[in-house]
Amino acid sequence: MGRMLWLILFSVNAVAVPVTVDIKSNKNLPVFQTVVYLEPTSGTPPVPAVDKVSVLDQVDRQFVPHILPIQKGSSVVFPNSDSIQHHVYSFSPAKQFELKLYRDSKVEPLLFETDGEVELGCNVHDWMLAYIWVVDTPYFAKTSQDGVVVIDVPVGHYTLKVWHPRIQDDLESLSQNVNINQPSVIEIKLQKELLQDLSFYQQRTDKLTDYND
Amino acid sequence: MARHDVSQCAIITHVLLSVIIGWSVTITAAANEIGGMAQIYLIDSDDLQSYQNQGTGILRHDENGVGIQQALLYANIDLTSDLTLDAVANYYPDGEQHLGFSQLALNYKPLSPDKIKFKGRVGFFYPRLSLENVDKGWLSPYTYTQSAINSWVGEEMRTLGLELSLYSPGRARRSPWSWEVTGGLFQGNDPLGTLISWRGFAMHDRQSLNNDRVQFAPYSTVIDPDFIWHPNYVEPFHELDQRWGFYLGAHLNYFNQSALRYYYYDNQADPLSVNRQRLYGWRTKFHSLSAQHKFTSQTRLISQWMSGSTVMGLSYVFVDFDAWYLMLSHTIAEHRISLRYDRFIVSEDDIFPTDPNSSDGYGLTLAWRYDITDKWQIGVEQHMNKNTAQNRVLLNLPIDANQHQTLLVTQFRW
């Protein structure tokens, strides 16, 4: 009997339930590329990091993607799709490293074992910048252009968190405990102004920019 | 004294070559970025004799035919994480030095988490005045015949010394504005100013190499032992007085859309210094302001203005010079079309009116360049200029010249 009950409970927990999160700025505009993640609190067993390798490429003198969420304990590989050298580095406490990425060279993936923000730069192209946001949960994704993301999670209790480099609101104040037992829609409205959008850096970059700096 | 004996550039070249060889045994091929570029031209040239052939024409070529426009190898060799050896070696079939370095420098750019960072370089390199010469080997990706300003920079100016910079990339500060302040100290550029004073501004893409000599016409007042007594050539990279020249510069960028660069340059040469070849020190000072704005990712406007003066001897020659250009460049798929207007003026105010040094002119250059593949490019350029040089009377030539040339260029890079 006890074994049967455990199986039933496990089956209920294993059912994926969609959680829709809609993030709006204080001006009611969608916030694109916000990392949304749900950290299990109780009732949901922690899931170990899968053996996953994410990709952060260098394309046309830019990092692609600009924001990369990954699960703690997973790895990131840094290919170089450009025909010129890059020198990727991070001074962030969550992961400090430097990688020289030569034309046609291949480097081993890097393991990210601490959650938090990893800000990347390139010592050759000073305008290049990207973020890896390391989360301690397998349930994460980025919002699309409409500021919405859908994440499938097992039924259970979670702490919903969001992150974006332009968000000035206190991240703790934006996090909330949620009990997910059915498809849910959660709206988050930012209180503070977003920091300036700097994506224009990517729109006027070309191969002739190399020699300028 | 032979010119090879006195060139400090030859010394620095040997020192840096030793560094290359010393490090090359410890670095792997993966730590290098080595490549090259070659351009073959077919030209319908102007027939006014080129300054390179001791004429008064301000273009590089004066004969129809086929030849090598550019041939260069570049190397960026990582010596440590922060230190890179950057070199550009060129071959030119024309001119006096056919094989040599146009740039050879150690670049130090340490990684730093600071918002204001430091970098420096030492060696033989260009001060970064130009927003036109942004391709490998300081070439222009826009036109083959470069602006009058940067034709002069390429043939007569180089920093043999040290440059230190503070810079602040805007994106890391969450700002659209990036800035840099820079300063250089150098030796070995005392004859700078000779060419624009006697020949005037020229328009070409022939960069002087590390120990080069540039010819110009044998103006009687210049070569006369009883008058100025100077050879009708200059070897621009000599140190004659052991005085340090300097430059100060400031860069300001808005995103990657707009760029502004200001430089003040003073070679501090002693105008009374002279060597056994009778090459003089020319005290040359100028302001340079460069700007670029990209209207869209396809269309950009580039401009540069330079204003300065140079003096040699006891004001044997003293000229003010002013030059500017405006260039519009547009890409359609793999095609780039560039149109540039140049204006250049040299005005004399010296003690020898019988050695006339005033010159001026304008140029119009239209180029189409098509990237067939990543490696192959083909292009056509039409150039015309109208220039006046008062000292042509010394050679019984008309002072005015209208020059035209058409270039067809095939480029291969690897």
C-alpha cells in the first residue's frame, strides 16, 4: 500500500505543468531576454545538473547569444565563428577565466559550478559583452520578444526568480514563492526604470571595426 | 655616412626581430595569427612622371601595365596573455626599399576588471589618426588611392617609440560612450614634412618601409650646393637631433556608430639639424581631427581634417598645410562603393621666394570593390585630381596638372 501511494505521488509530481511568466517594464513594455527560473523549494526533489554543454559563439564581432542561462554544474563551449582572434575573459566571482580563441581553433568546454552572474568581455574587441547567468535549477528559460516565457515544471513548490542586466529592481523583491499544481500564469511588473538599452552596439558592428581599437 | 648606418629604425627592427626569433621557439602555431594579402593591378595611368620616378606627378604610377599594388604578410604573435608582437612586412616592386616592415610593435593590453583600463605599445607603428586605413596592413578597404592626408602619413610618418593609453569601453560601464586618451613619444621621424613642402601632397597607397627612401623631382633650388643643398629624396625615418617628438590624442565613440579622433602631433625636430646626406630636421606640428558616422549598417561617412606647419633650416622652408577629405561609402550585399573628395593646400612663408613651395589641389576618387569570396576581391577605381605646384616652373613645367588614372585590382587574402 505504501509502495502504491509513493508511486502515485511520484507520478503526480512527474507531470509537467506549464508556467507562463509575463514580464513588463514600469512602462508596461515587454522585457526581452529576461532569464526566468524556478528553484524547487519543497516537495520537489532537486534535479542534478545534466551533462549539457551550452554554446556561446563569437559571430561578427559579437557574442551570440548576448544572455545565456545555464544550470549550475553544466558546461559552456566557446567556438569562434569569426575569421579573426578573440580573447574572452571574465572577472566575475562566479567564474573567472580567460580564453584565447584563434581562428579555426577549438577549446575545451568550461564547467560552471557556481550560480550567479558571469559577465564576459573580449580583450580584442572592447565593445563585446555577454552574460552567462548560472542557475541552480533545471527549470529556466529566457523571455521572447513579447516578454513572455513558458517553462514546464513538475507539480511542486518553487521560488520564481528573474534576472536581466537592465533590471534595476531589487531581485529579491521580484522573487516569489509559487505553488504549481496546475497551468499557471504569473505576471511581473517592474517598478523601476530599465537601464539604457545598449543592444545598438550590435547593430553597427562590422569587420571594419577591428582595426579601430 | 650611409643611410643604413644612421637609421634607428634598422636598430629597432633588429631588436624586435631578435625578440620574434627568441619567442618563436617557445610559442605554438596556435598562438599566432598569420595572414597575408596581395593585390594585382591593371592600370590605365596618367603619364605625368611620378614623384617616385623623380617627376612632379602626385600619383604612384606613370606607366600603363600590370603589377603588384600590395603584397604583405601580417603576424600577431601572442608572447604572453597580455603581450602581442604585431608585424606587417611588405613587398613593393616600386620605390626604393622593396622589402621590409611597415609596422613592427609589441602591444601590451592587460586584462583588467577596471572601468578605465591601460594599454601600451612600443616599436614602429602608426599613430591612430586615420579612420580610413582600417584594413590589415593599414590599408584602406574603401579606395586603392588613399586620401591625400593618409597618403602622406603612410609615406612619411611613423612612430618609432612608445605609446601609452587609458581607455574606457562604454558597454562595460553601461554607457553608449567609449573614450580613450593616448600619448606617444618617439624618435626617428625628423625629416617629416620634406615631401609635402617640396613635392606637395600626393595620392597613393605606397607606404614607406622601415628604412625607405622616397624620391621627388630634382628642383634646382633644392639640390643646388650653393642654395638649399638637399638631395631630391627623403629618408623619413631618421633621427637627427636626439630630441623626442610627441603626440597626444583623444578618441570618443558613440556605440559603434560614430567615432571622433583628435590628435596633436609635434616631432620637435631641430630645423637646423642636418646629416651627412644633407637631410634636414623639419619641425612639423599639426592638428588632426577624424570623424566617422554610420547612417545605417550599409552607409557611412568618413572625414578627416589636418592643419599644421613645418619649418627647416633658418626658415629656408616654412609652410602651412591644410588638408581634408570627405568620403561616402555604401555597401550592397558584397559590393562596396566609395566616393571621396580631397582638398589639400600648402602655403609657403619663408625667406627664399626663389624656392617656391606653395602647392594645392583637389582629388576625386570613386571605387567599386566586390568580395567574390572571403578571400577574393575585385575592384575598379577611377581617380582624378587637379593640382598646382609653383615649383614646377623650376623644371620648366606648367604649374598646373590634371591627372587621371583607372585601376583594376584583384585582391587575394589568406
